[in-house]
Amino acid sequence: MTRNPTQLALKDTGIKPWESIINKILAAALVTSLVYLAEKLLIQLISINYHRKQFNAKIKDSKHNVYLLTLLYDASRALFPAYCNEFLEEDYTINDSINISKLGSKNRSHRRSGSATPLRLIQDVGRFGDKITSAFGNVAQEITGKQVFNPDSTHSVVVEALEKRRSSEALAKRLWMSFVVEGQEALYEEDFLEVLGQNRREEALECFAALDRDGNGDISLDEMILTITEFGRERKSIAS
């Protein structure tokens, strides 16, 4: 402002009173901006650290929940093999990679209908492809000692099922109806202990505690569905 060509030509390079005031305002603005920047950086660092710890805990909890569901689903398939008559519709829904419309009526029976739908035939082809993929995965596991690309593994099925609400509900129904004692309206700790065995007592109690959200000592079918679908929503939220 004082040494531009016009001022130099006029030999008027002195600081005028109004320029001195602007100089002070700019200096104060610079200091304020630096303080504000330092504050924002500090808040950002605190926020990043907080969210890192928060999501680490959430991710661990989510993985642990998937592990517990994997144990239960493994036990369920041991009691009732995949695509058995009792849980045919549920298994098709759980392993549904294409979002097909609801099969059968609301009060359907757990038996195969006389004619297969085209979409179900597509699913059967997909199951055959999964078996081939799993065969290659088993060969690779024998060679490397690691489990790779096995779509039929319990963990893979559970993770895929949690991706969609409909398959999550089918998974919850399969687990609940696999373990519940005939004539009972809820699951109890002893049901989990009986299914998983005393050698997995701690894991059985963890499974029951994770699914008994209201802590009333029993798990109804609605509560099971609500909890497992919530596990799926939490996974999506973490991914987002």
C-alpha cells in the first residue's frame, strides 16, 4: 500500500493513519486465524482418535457376534442338514444371492413343492457352482493350510445372510426353530448348553447373552429375529 508505483512516483511512502489501523486489524485477524486453525486441528485429532477407538470396539463386537452366529448355525446344520425338508425355504432364503420374491404362502409348510420355480432352478445351479468352488477351495486348503474361497463355509453363509434383512430373518428363524424344545415358546440357557455341549459352555452362555437383549432369561422368536437383523444393520453402519 505504501510502495506501489503511484506512491513511489509521488514520493509518498509514509504510513497513513487509516493504513496503520488496517495493519493492526490484519495482524489481529492473522493471529486469530492461527489460533482457530490450531484449535480445529486439535479437535480433529481428538475426533479421529475417538472414532478409531470407537469403531475398533464396534468392529470387534460385530466380528464376535458373527462368530457366535457361526457357532449356532454350524450346530443347526449338524442337527438339520442344509436344504432338509424342515428348513427348505429358510435355507433357500439364507443362501439367496438374487433378491427373489417370497416363495410360498405365509403359512407354508417346510416341504418342497411339486414344481420348482425358474428362479429356484437358478439357485440350484448356483449351489452346484458353489460346490465346485468349494472343491477347489478344499484342494487349496490341503496345499496351503488356509481356507480360501469357500462359499459353503458356515462363516461365509452367515456373513452373506446378514447382508439382507430377509435372509437375516430366515437365519434367525432357522436357528430358533432348530434349538427350541417342542411345545415351548422361547429359548433358554439350557437349550444352548444342550446344543453346543458342556465343552462349549462359555460360548453357549455368550451366545445366549448376546441374543437375550432384554435380559429376561428367555429368547422369543421375535426377539431372535430383531437381534440378528440388528447385527446386520450394525455391520452395514460400520461399513458405511
